[in-house]
Amino acid sequence: MNILFVHQNMPGQYRELVQWLAAQKQHRIYFITQRAKPPEMVGVGTAVYKAHYRPGKDSYGLSKVWEEAVGAGFGAATAAKKLEVDHGFKPDIVIGHVGWGELTFFKQVWREVPIIGFFEYYYNMDGGLVGYDPDEPISAHAPFLMQARNSVPLANIEVVDQGHCPTYWQRDRFPASFHDRMYVCHDGIRTDKLRPRPDVSLRLGRLDKPLTRNDEVLTYVSRNLERTRGFHKFMRALPRIMQERPNARVLIVGGNEVSYGPKSKNGMGLRAEMEAELADQIDWNRLHFLGRVPYNDYQKLVQLSRCHVYLTMPFVLSWSLLESMAMGATIVASDVGPVQEAITHGETGLLVDFFDTDALAEQVIEVLATPEKFAHLGKAARAHVVREYDFLTKCLPEHIAQINALVPAEKRIKMG
């Protein structure tokens, strides 16, 4: 089968699916992306597109997202047509993310080719990210801006032949009229590779000896250290945690940019803002900012963690939460809708109010002090992820079934 993937940040949510398909050595696969230097993937060809419009700072706010989307859409569609002309590649199916408008014009290139579109998030004024934190008041224009932002999925639900959403919470953010046109299935977690590791150790530069499971390690992981992922709440809980647990060592993974929400008020990032706020309240010798780390080191951090904290406002669920569950971590997480779908309090993890830093500190302290009391949570978390989110046994079969439903019988992908 000829399969075309489309995602501005290759491979995005398709990392495992693309690799599995390529490993079968039965398909011709191309990936259209906006990344100037896309990652090399064995058995996968790439085509880089450039958006045909970049709004300036004076662009009209309500139309800016749509103008960016159609610019990306036209660029991606042009790259798709060029694949056919230059390489004789016409897909049997197109699989891509709708969020940036890249799929908008694909039916103008190949009207008969089926499309599966990834619908990640629909912006509403309640129940989600916007307006959740009272410390970040929204403007009177926010409802108009959110509706304008939703113009992209609203247009693309008529473009795709099948929609896809990774969680039920994310699906339910979309209008009810979308639901019957979407299937719900996570991208998938490689639980065969992500496992607990009792003998794990990791050396940090300023320490005399490697950290192991015998050390009292508290971890926090996010792509970027930002408010949407509760970094400020985590930091404000640390003075009490570190005071009551004098041997605890805190490892923080994350960049200093902003993926979601407003930028830091000081222009230097939320980390600098929190360092200034908590200057003399924290033992900085026991706090390690590691930036972005190699994936193998990230695994070791979680595997040796005595308590792993995952905080988020109501927003898309991070892969890191499910990966940490697969590795058997004892997790303290924020009690919000998307997390509740993955974690049951007291059974597979511990949930606390996103805004209650005292409750967060108390729960973390209890886990650090009496890890044996919570040892069952990591085992149950892993079992849950294996059952509901495992890539090979749960998610892959569903994704393949959805693909096969849209292509002729002779083109269908065979499993096993």
C-alpha cells in the first residue's frame, strides 16, 4: 500500500505507527512535514513544505489562525502533488493532523483518496485550558478568538473521511456532531520497552555517586516548564517538601520555552520567575534542572523516581504520564478531566487539586516518607496502561482496522 503521513513536526503522534508500518517492508511510505531537517526513518521518504503565508504582527487577530492554516494547507497540498509528479507516488490513504490546516486542500489534489484526520483539541470557554487559572484572566475578546481558532477543525471535519481522537476527554471537547465521525484510540505506548527497572542508576554531574532506587528522588517532567503543565504549582510546593524531607533530591526535566499559554512575565521564562520568587526558600543544592534530556536518560529518571509528579490544566494528555505509568512510577497528578481518564485515585495513582499546593506537598511528602504504602499503585498503573494503551496489542490493531476500512480489500494491511 502507498501511505502518506502529514504532520508539520514529523513524526508527531505517528512515531510508533510509521515505524511499525515501515518495518513490515510491504508499503511505500512518505511523510510530508514542515521540519527543515526531518528525522531519518528507515523505509520512509520525506517531503518538506513551506507555508505560503506568514501573518505579520499587524495581521487581523480573528483571521490570523485561518490565514496561517490555509497557507500551511496550500504548501502541504503543493508538496503532495509534487510527490506524484516527481516520484510517481499517489497514496492509497492519507493520515495526518488537522490542527494546522495541512489537510485542508488534499481533496483538491486527490478527490478519491481517503483521509484519516487527527483532531487534537477544540477550544471552548469552559471546561478546558482557556480561563481555567483565575490568576491568568482572559480578555473580553477571548470567546471570539477561540471560535475563530476552531475554524480549522470545523473546515476539516468535512475534508476527512474518518476522524481520530486519542482520548474521550479530547473527543468530548468537540461539538457532538463530530463524535460519530471520530474513533477514539490513543497513539499507543510501547509497554514492551517501557518497564520498571529495579537496578536502574543515573549519574548527575555534581553528585559523587549515581542515583539509584535507594535514593529519595522526586521527579517532574514536561516538554517545557510552563503554567499549563503546572510547573509554578510544583515549584511552590517544593519549600515544604524539601524542608520535611531533608534527603529528598528533586530532578526536573523540561525546556524554557512556552508550548501552550502565555509567556513568562519577565521575558526570561517561568523557571527564572519561580527562582526569583522562591530564592531563599529552597535548598538549590538538592534541586537539579536538567533541561531536555535524551530519551534513555528520561526513562532512567522515571524508573528510579520514588515519587513522580504530573501536573496539567485541563488539556491534551501528555505521553509522559502514560509512559511513567508503564514504567511503574508512583504518580501524584492533578485532578482534572484528562488525567481522570487515565488514573483512578488510590488505585493507579494519586490525584490532587491543581490549585492546592499544600495538598500537593502533603501527598508527595507522604509518598516519599512511606513508599511501601503506595508500592501497589505503580504495579496497578502499569497493568492499566498495558491493558488500555499498549501500542502493539491494543492501539495498533485499532488503527490498522480503521485504515483497512477505507481501502479496497486487496490493499489492506495484514497483521501477523
